Amino acid sequence: MISQGPETNPRLFTFVGGTTGLWTVTDVKAVIGESLAVTERLDIINGSVSVPPDGSKWILRGATSNERYATRSEKDLMVAKQTALGRPKATCAALIPIRKNPQWWSLTQDERRTIFEDRSRHVQIGLRYLPAVARRLHHCRDLEESEPFDFVTLFDYAPSDSAAFEEMVAELRASEEWKFVEREVDIRMNRDWD
Ligand code: HEM
């Protein structure tokens, strides 16, 4: 379901907004800051892409990584409930790239955790939507080339869970954590295989 690039790092993913790929883009919305160009389709490639494919308007990259904030009990709760991306019924997806501001990055890990969870309840909110929503978090800050976003978040869900997904993003965006978000684009897609 995803194409394999030439790189060997299995944690690296490339997201190409263009005219190819299995996801049909239905909406591109700037939530905070500058948007990305509207494209017809999104291709998700496990690996790197050396030459931008014909018709591509933007390319984002990110790598999955170890957790930074989740505690053991939070992680256990998530592992017990979560499912992987790509379930046949999950024909809706959201790709939400996010950049946080320099103030966020100047905080220490414990200060960030306090805002992220103790004050914003990110994991507590998210847990309520598992397993309806499947997720994968990609980090972009420490890649070789500088990237326009710090994170690329990817979610899929069944059409019947669309309202729940909207409720979750609204709740997260109203939290203190989001005061540190300086750019966010919300790209929605439908899948037309299966
Ligand atoms: C499906 C429900 C969700 C769950 C269970 C969830 C859970 C988590 C967890 C556990 C982390 C921290 C990982 C770590 O310890 O490093 C995290 C980070 C993150 N999540 Fe979510 N999340 C959910 C939904 C969302 C949504 C809808 C968005 C975007 C609108 C989002 C954006 C992010 C971002 C940007 C980070 C990185 C934060 C940072 O490191 O500063 N999450 N999420």
C-alpha cells in the first residue's frame, strides 16, 4: 500500500503532494500560518525521494521515533487500545504538519511535558479516540535538511468516525499546547483502493 524508496532507514517517510499516490486530497486548510498548495493527490513513501516526481507541489519528510513525553502508564494504555494505520475501513485520512515556536523549543523537557500533558491533557484526550483513529507521528527537526515543519502527523479513520475526529482536533487546538503552534496545515484525504 506504500511505495518503498531507496533509503534503508525504515523510520523515514516522505509525503508528496502532487498528482500521484493512493490518497485523493479533499481539502487543504491553513489552521495557523501559511498554507500548503492544494494538490490532487498525496503519496506516502517509506524512504526518501531524490527527484521530486512530475507534478509535485511540495514534499515533506519525517521519521518516526521513540516517545519523548508519554509515561509508562500512558504508553501501556495506548498500546492496549491503538491500531495501525491502513485498516480497510479507514478510508479517510488527515495529514497535519505542525511547527512549534522558538519559545516551545527553548523550554526544557520537563517544562514541555507539563504543558503537553499536565495542563493540555494531550494523551488523555487522544486516548478517548482510540482505536477509532489510528495515528503515526513523524519528527522532522533533526533530519539532514531543514524542514518547514517540526512534525508531520498522520491519522486514518472510518467515515463514520469523522465527527469524532473533528471533535478531537477541536479539543486539542483549544489547549495550552496549541498556543505554541506557529504553523499548522490540515490536509484531508479519501482513499480509493479496496
Ligand atoms: C488519535 C489520538 C491521539 C493520541 C492517542 C495522541 C497521542 C500522542 C502522544 C502519546 C504523543 C507524545 C509522544 C511522545 O511521548 O513523544 C503525541 C505527540 C504529538 N501529537 Fe498526538 N495524539 C493524538 C492525536 C493528535 C492530533 C489529532 C494531532 C494534531 C492535530 C496530534 C499532534 C501531535 C503532535 C504535533 C505531537 C508532538 C508534540 C511534541 O513533541 O511537541 N496528536 N501525541
